[in-house]
Amino acid sequence: MGDRRPAYVPSEEVRCQILEQLAVPVAYFGRDRMLAMANAAAAASVSRSEASMIGLLPGEIEPGLFLEGGEGLAEAIDRVLRTGKGEPYETHLMVEGSEHIWQAAMSPVLDAAGEVQGVSVVTLDTTAQFWARRRLAVLNKASMRIGSTLDVGRTAEELAELGIEDFADFVTVDLLAEVLAGDEARSVLHRDTISFHRVAQRSVLGGCPESVVPLGEIHEYDRDSVVGRALIAGEPSRHTVDEEALRRWMADEPARTRSMRLHKIHSVLVVPLRARGVTLGIVLFCRHRIPGGFGAADLQLAAELVSRAAVCVDNARRYTRERATALALQRSLLPRRAARQQAVEVTARYLPNTSGAGIGGDWFDVIPLSGARVALVVGDVVGHGLHASATMGRLRTAVRTLADVDLAPEELLTQLDDLVMTLDREEPADSADGATVAGATCLYAVYDPAAGCCTLARAGHPEPMLVRPDGTVEQLTLPSGPPLGVGGVAFEAADFDLPEGSRLALYTDGLIETAGGDIDAALAELRSLLGRPAHSLEGLCDTVMDALVPEQPDDDVALLLARTRRLDAGHYASWDLVADPAVVSNARKRASAQLRAWGLDDAVFTTELVVSELVTNAIRYGGDPIRLRLIRDTALICEVFDGSSTAPHLRRARIFDEGGRGLLLVASLTERWGTRYTSTGKTIWAEQPLPDAGDADLV
């Protein structure tokens, strides 16, 4: 391109003017480390005149200069003079009450022989970039460390822990008392005093000596206090703590004021904890060791930090509220008291999961049936949360309804399967919560204490354990059935003879299936635990739960233990009858004689009427064989069996009708009545209450 030279080359004087008028601070230190030259921008950066700076050493210019590594400007200049290599330098300066960060480039100045004659220092104000980097670093830490759990207290602790790392010396997190209970504080802000719950506090001093409020305590702020005004306005505020401020606060908050004076707290940030438009609490950041008060950039950083933490706290609060609601619903739908029955001694346990997925749908039930029998039920619903609890309640209600009509176990599961398919079809395809009913499992068992027989059927549920009186334990083999809602496969039942004193263990999969655990090993341990001698079912139930369920289970667990009893000859009597109307009077006599033998004279009259009507119906509308049975259990039960499957109907007879009043009379005289069918006929039964037949606690 040839020899190109500018038309004008600045003179030495012009070059000096350019340097002098340059907006970037420039200084020159000689070999004696004294300042030999500085332009106007450099003098202004330290609030001095140029003339007053000449001849000063670095420490005399600004004693507060420092490097991040702890080295001062003088040491950095010495290093450049010694090595002849330039290096960067960062310094913090207070300019008009505000902290500024300067990034300096130090370069050696060489003579013609290449010897180092001095060091030039060119600086740039990088305050904005510095705070942006610091803000991003702190917020990055916050995103990784705050909200690691769905626990309100732990989330607040994580915020306080992060706050005392190079930002504050003492941090407190207070939540409104209503918020901690899972509610939203709406009218709280209109009160004269606002109640808070101290959920977290951290200090660079061990034990948080600055705090006058113990962790977990409830305390109050006046609405006209610094904290109250910030909370009501919803805006963060910055406060310098001087003697005038301490005197002003002393009258309202003497204990806090004394602590602030004792620990020399000189600067405070008050930041409301708000998320999704809801006020949750207040966070205080205090300094007493870190030099310099909080600046505007600190206030902005604290506001962003607390804003992110507030979302995590609100998520934890919402989860806590939903979990408490689901757990309350779940427990309200589970049986709290064992209904009146003497067929089995029962105890049960239910333990919700703590994985954060929400309360599941595990459930159990003990249902008294006709003829002194009892049904034992355990089930598991797909999913977690309120929907799972509600679905569990619907299935439990359905099972109780179907059990009330005395369906056999396999027939009950078939009806329940149809119901689940119907419920699943009614769920919207685009349901937001992914709700589903299909896939639920159930185990239904019916135990007859008179025959000592237990009939069981299952729908995709784990098979139960049986502990015989001699201590041998086996897992009962039941016909496999698909989970409810699958359809297309018939359910089958299996019968087992159970000696008196046998123990049945019904459970959900959460008892034997754990993350990373071996199911076979868990089943083996369960067999071992059940086979040990046990003084009570309560103790055995606790032993099994303590051994197999982790401290924080990731799935719900339900366990139902039942010890069988038998009805002895002193509790029931039966007679075979011929299909002849003449035997009705004889049946009444036998029944009244048996009641007197049991000491139930008051029930003779009603029972004679019931026996007369039921036996007459069996002779007139049924067929051989006919059998009358009386059972003295928690109620006085009268049963009449016949070989016909015709269904009796309760109807109201008209004035001149000769019949149709029998079952109406039975229904009015007894507590309840019904019909159950077998493969060889049907049984019509009626129950009368007995005195002192109360309920017992189940869980």
C-alpha cells in the first residue's frame, strides 16, 4: 500500500493534552514507586487534585485499595517492576458513598535499552459488570441450593445459609403464622400487629447470638415498624443503623435494639417474601462484620434472591397444604374403629409415603357380614394426591355396598371391575392431572367362624400370608386375577380351612417393594417376622412395620393383621326342617327354648315372629332342604336356608290382601335383614341387636 503517513502528527504538547483529557484514569509510577504522573480522570477517581497526588506512594493515595487475593496495589506494582510483565488488578473504592469496582491494566514502561523505568496503570470502572457477575453467581447458587426439598422450614434454612456467604453476617426468615399452616394471609396485613413464625436464622457467629427470637417461636412486629411498613408496601428497603436510628427504634423494640447495638449491626435490608402475588413473610439481612453498608446493588440482589426463594417456599407451602388435605381425606376414608364382629381379632397400620409424589391410595377395611362372617379387604389405587385419595374412597364405598348384598369374593371383584371400567370411561381424555382409575388392585377375603373356612380372591394384588397356630408361615397361593379395570378375565376364588388362632396378613406392595430392594428377600423377612411368637397383634404389627418400612417410604404402606376365632357349639344352634307347614310351630318352640337357654328371654317374642315368617316363606316359596339356624354373636341372628334361588321381595300389602306382610314384619322387628345366595340355594337372615355390643379402635 506504499508509505502512508498522516498529514498531521501531534506534538508532545498535544499528546499530553490528549492524555490529560482522556476520560479513562491513567497514572504512572516510577522505579521509586512514587506517582509521577496522573491525568484528571485518575485524580477524580480518588477525589484528589493532580498536584496533591504527585510523589505519593500507592498506599498513601488510597489505603483502602485491595486485591481479591488480599494483595495491595503497592505489591502489584512491585511485581510488575521486578518481572517486567503486565498484569490485571481489581480494586474497590467508595465514591460519594457508593462502592465502585475498578479494573486496572498495569504495564511496564521500558527505556531504549529495554530496562523497566516504571509502571503505567490504566483503569476502567467495571462496577456494573462486577455486580452483574456477582448477581448471576449468587442466583446460580440459589437455583442449585434453594428448594432442594418440598419442606417449608428446610427451604427457609437454605435461603439463610446462602445469605451469610459473603453477603450478610446475620439472616432471619420469618413466615406469617397463617402461611406456615398452609393458608394465605389476606386480612393479616390490616391488623395493628403482625404475627410471624421464626422458621430460619443463620449467623457468621455460632448460635446466632444476634437473635432475640428463638427458632420456632412466634413473635410480632407493629404495622408501623420498619418491618411492618416493608411488608405492607411489598417493597424491599435499605436502612443504615446509626445512633439516631437506634434511639428511634428503642421505644418500640427495645430488645432488638439492644442486640443491634451490642453486635454493632450497622446496615439492614428488609425484604418481603412474596410469590404469585401472595405475601408469605419477611427476610432480614444484617451486617456487622463485613465493612461498608448495603448498597443499591445489594438491595437489588437481595430482592432477586428472596424472590426466587419465595417461589420455592410457596411451592413447599402448597405441597404441604395439598399433602395435609390428601392425608386428612385418606385417613377420614379409612376405618377408624373396627365394627362389631367377633369372627377375627384385627389390627391395622397405614403409613403415607414421604417421597414428595403425594399421598397414595392404599386402603383396608373390615366389614361385618351376615351369619357372623367378616370380610377383610386391602386395596391399592394407581397414582398419588387428592385424586388417588378420592378414588380410594369411591372404591371402598363400592366394596362395602357390594359386600352388603353378600356377593361371593369372585363375584364382588367382577362387579368392582365393571365399576372401575365405567369410572375410567367417565374420566376426560385430556384430564389435567392424568387421573385414572384402571389399574387399582384389591384382595377380598371372607371368613366364616362357624365353618372355619376363608374364601379369598384377588385382582392384581400381592398374595396374603397365613400363620398357622403351630408357627408355620406360608404365602397362600390364589388364582391370579388382573388389576381392576382391565376386563375380559374372570376372577376366581380359593377356599382355605383355618384353625382357630391362625393369623392372616394382608398388605399392599409398599410393604415389600422398596427402591433398589429385593422383593424375594422382603417376602422372606416378612415370613420370618410373622412366624415369631407374638403376645399381641398390635406388637406384631409394629414389629413388621419397623423392620420392613424405611424411615421415609417412597410408597404408601397398608398392613392388616387378623387372628381367627371359631364359633363354638354354645353360640349357635341349627335344625333341619321338612317342607310341611306343621313344623312352623315346632320351629318356634325350638327357637324360644334355645333363647331361654342363652338367657335371652326378652328376645323370645320377636324371634318367634321372625322364625315363623321366615320358615313359612321357605316352605311356601322355597324347596328342600330347609334349615333353621340361630347364632348368638355381636347380634342375635336368625337364618333360614332353603334349596331355591328365588329372590324374596319386600312389598306393602293392600288392606284386603291375604299375604305379603311377612318380610315387612321382619324388617320392622329386626335391625337389618337380607339374602345371600350359594351354589345350592339361598339363606334369608335377620339380625336383632344385643346389649353391650360396642365398637373397638382399629388403628
